[in-house]
Amino acid sequence: MTESLLGVEDLNVWFDLPNGGTLHAVQGVSFSVATGTRLGMVGESGCGKTTTILALMGLLPATASVSGRVLFDGVDVLERGEQTVAPHRWNDIAMVFQGAMNAFDPVQRIGDQILEAIELHKQASGREAERRVQELLEMVGIAPGRAKSYPHELSGGMRQRAAIAMALSCNPRILLADEPTTALDVMVQAQILELLLHLSNDLGLALVFVTHDLPIVAQTCTSAAVMYAGRIVEQGPIDALYHEARHPYTRLLWAATPDLESRDDVVSIPGVPPRLDAPFRGCPFAPRCDLATELCSGERPELKVVGDAHVSACHYASSLEVVS
Amino acid sequence: MSEGSANGRPLLEVEDLVVRYRVPRGMSGALLRRPRRFVHAVSGVSLAVRRGEMVALVGESGCGKTTTAQAILRLVEADAGSVRFDETEVTSLSAPELRRLRRRMQIIYQDPYESLDPRFRVSATVAEPLVIHRVGSRSEQRTAVEHALERVGLAPPELFVDRFPHELSGGQRQRVAIAASLVLKPDLLVADEPVSMLDVSVRAGILGILDELRDRGLAVLMITHDLSTAARFADRICVMYLGRIVEEGTASEVIESPQHPYTRALLSVVPRRDPRRRVAPQILRGETPNPIEVPSGCRFHPRCPIAVAACKETDPELRAAAGARGHRAACLLLDS
């Protein structure tokens, strides 16, 4: 095992609701990421994946309260809130937001927008900063001449590359990418995934991919965490997660995903996830689970080790038959 | 059922369809008499859909797949070519004739958050086509709405008729949109990216409904960019590139033995579900060229990994691959 670069321990996020209630969006999430590894975070809309990574960046709105520890190189960056997280944000942990490619200022040249990020973070100034812009653009596969382009003159794929270049402007060691290829065509998606793999393999950048697209995680990540109703319900090496899934939800997610080379029936998962603004008893997935018993509706299962670096939060994890 | 199915002709036959959009020149362009320019959205598309068949039209954004669907329904006007629906030429119909025919051809859209009127209850949304086309009495309309809702799995209907769109999940909204397209008992359903906005957990439910409608004899034309979905649900696949169909065949022919270099490249970059299954991605550089300036010869040649000199000169027609009648590709190097 490589030394972990980022450690998240028992992270909880609550949002104050306008009606006076509280929504418990992230409920005791723990995971770690080592240099050069790639973690996929998957799950249905609203399961807490994006909230989790926004919490790591210290970018949640004022209505959110956070508890738990986020260790970077062993130091808790959430300890004193903004004061301790700010020095790490962008410098050590950077993020490509969902839809970042559409968030550039339309009346400023792409190169100038990256330059602004570099100067704002006092990475460099003047000629050196301009050289840095060229270097970053080259790193993400944009021809240096395109620095003078306005966002609308670039294709979606090129703008996504520019968004990645901007996130890399302070030489971070971890990049969090929220749905980095959603809304891109499959060929452009392949180009962006190739770029992210290159950054990870050749520069040792650790990646956290948030996506609802399981095949992307299967083909690009080294491990994955499946989130459901604010919790990680299964986590492990990507191969084990597919071939030896130990949570019924993980299995259903795979079965709901069509594959180019398979004629297997594609299933839907009936029902909806529980509301997170009220406490519930038992396993949050029990109401949608075919295998649920009385135990499941009465008692919440904790994450248990089921294999090498592989954990599952199902009462029946060890008795689930290994299908493949 | 009409004669159309009896003599074995496809319900929908599109031939050499051409749709161009004019690029605005602006006032200075007009004064200087600059030449008019066109976006060649669809340039010579032919396809057929039979009753009880689901055809997937796949391709990247901007390839002309949605424009093709819109021209079939005459939501945009074709510049050339023909669209025959049950042996009636759609492109030359008068407005009242078109209105009658449209009852038999319906479309569902990608985004169920946008396509439903937020002020309409489910019952009003689903009944609207009946009201517009003045079909049936109030009580007959009510029964038709209930049947349509049951057919799309919103049962019991009483539970859903009085709800507003904001009280429904994304999957339920798309079911309502499908129900509204079914009340007129159409023969053809065009589904434009019907699941791409939905969570993976509910996609199979929606695709299953289309599957069942096809089994009951409906002709379904599905527009999608998702090859895995097309592979699993469609009977036939047409692959579009820059306004043309470059390959067509049964789903298994196209997926298992792709003939066009573009199809091969596309299939190689579709991520597979099994982490052990690695396919060497054949990543095409750059982006699809601009449909205003379509390349000479084969329109794919500037990005084609196997192009030869002749590809710059000759625009290839769709030809049958050796030993496969219905499997055709538009490539000069086919079978060589």
C-alpha cells in the first residue's frame, strides 16, 4: 500500500432547510486516496457524492455544517474551518466543477482567465505567469495559439481541457472531477479520459471522479466507492467491486447499466432513495432490496471488511453468493 | 392495421432526405452580396422503419440525427428527398392533411423537466392531444388517459392523474410524456434521447416500455448517442456522421462486425462495464468538421485512420458488405 495522501474520516454534512428542518446529506463517510491512484464515487442523483467533495474543498454554502476530519498529508485541514482549508485549496486539492466548461467568462480570452488564476494565487507574475499559461495549455493538449481564443471559439472538449488546465494552475496533488465528461460526445469523452489518465500516470496526480457513469469508473479508476443516501455502502478495488460485489445495491447498479457486448437483461431499480431530512431506522436500501429481512429494517448495517481493501455495509455481505 | 403492413413495405421510408439551414449573413454580408452559406445538417439520408421494429439513429452531437427526426415529422421542412409514412408522401401534405397524419406519428423528447407544462396536472397533459384532435367525449378521454397511464406503468392511474410535474420524479415525468404520446394510438413513435437525462436506476424502466410498445407493433425510431443502449434495445442501428448515414445494419451486425472506420472508432471508445475487458481505444483526433464546409470526397477522410488518396475525391455510397444484404457501409475500402 502506498502512503495515503488524502484521508477522510467520519465526514458528516448537514444543511439547514428553509422550513427549519435539517438535511443530513453526508453521513459518516470515510475513505482515503493515495498518490497516483484514481477513486470513482458513484451513485444516484442526491446520494451525496458532490456534497462530499465540496466539503473536502471547504466550498459548501453557509447553510451547511460539517463534522469529521479531512487529513491532507496527515494534517487536518478542516480543523479551524476556512482558516486551515484555504491554504490547501487549489494548491494541494483542486477541483473541476460539473459544467466547468460552460463557466468561463464569455468576454475574456481563455489564456487571460487562466493567467488570472495563476496571479491570484501568487504562483507567478508577468512573463513567468504567461509562460506558465503556455505550459498548462500544452499539458492539457491545447495548441498555444488558442490562448487568445474566447470561450465560444472553442469546442466543448477544448473548453473542458481549459477548465482542467485552470484547476492545475497551482500544481495540486489531488484533482477532484465532478462529472468531467457528462454532456460530451463519446469520442471527446475518450480524449478527456485519456488526458486525465495521462495526468495521473505520468505526473502522479491523484484523481477522484464523481460520476453516475459506471463503465467510465470501470475503465479508468483503480477503486470505487458506491454511495447511497449519504453513506458509502460499498468500497473496494474496481475489479472486486464488479466481479465480487458484496452489496445488493452495487449489483443492481451494474445490472441497470447496459453494456455494448452483453445481451443481459437491463434492470431498473424500483422505488426511490429515502429522504435525508428525517431519521430512519435500519438499512437505507432495505425498502428497495429484494433480499431485505426484518433485521435489515430494524438495524443499520455498518461497513464490514469483506475482502482485500473491500468493505460493504450489508448484513448479508458475507453470505451474498459471488456470481462471477 | 392498414395495408402498409400487409404488403411488407416499411411503415416509414425516408429517401435522400436533405435539410439545410441558412447561415445569417448579417446586414454587411447582404449589402456586400457575400455568397449565401448553409449548414448542411442532413445531406442525403435514407432509412426505413417497419412496424414492430426499433431503429436507433446514433451519432455525435451535430451529426444531424435530431434534424432527421424533425424533418420526418415535418417539424422542419426538408429541402429535398422524400418521407413516406404508410405510403403517403409527408413532405407535400397540406396543413389539414398533415394534421390528420400527425395523430399517427408522435415524438418524445430528451428532457422531461422541460417537456411537461408545469401548470398542467398529469390528466391534462396526457389528455391534451385528444382535446387538440377532438377525439372522443370527456369520459372517453378520461378512460383513454387512464389506459395510457397504466400502459407506461403509472398504476393505479388515480394515484397520478391529479399530480403536477413537480410532484413527480424524472422517470415518472418521462412516463407521463410517453403516455401523452400514446393516447392517440400512434403507429410511429420517435424518441429523441429518451433516457439521457435520467438516473441509471430508472432508465431500464423507460427503455422497457419502448421495448414492449415495439413488441405490440409500434414502429420506434430512437435517436441516441449511447451505443450501449442502442446495442441492447434496437433491432437495427444507423450510424450518422456529418449529415449522412455511414453504416447501417442489424444491431448485432453493426456492433459485432462494424465495417466503417468511423463506426469502428466509435465502438472502440465506448467504456465497457467489466474492468477486465480492455479495448484499445482508437481515439480520433480533433472534432467533427463544421457542417458548413463539408470535406470533399468522403466526408470522414480528414479524420480517417485508413484513408487513401481516392477518399479525397470520391464520395462513397452505402454499399452492402460481402455476404450481408442488409448490412451496408459508405466506405470506398469496404471489403478490402
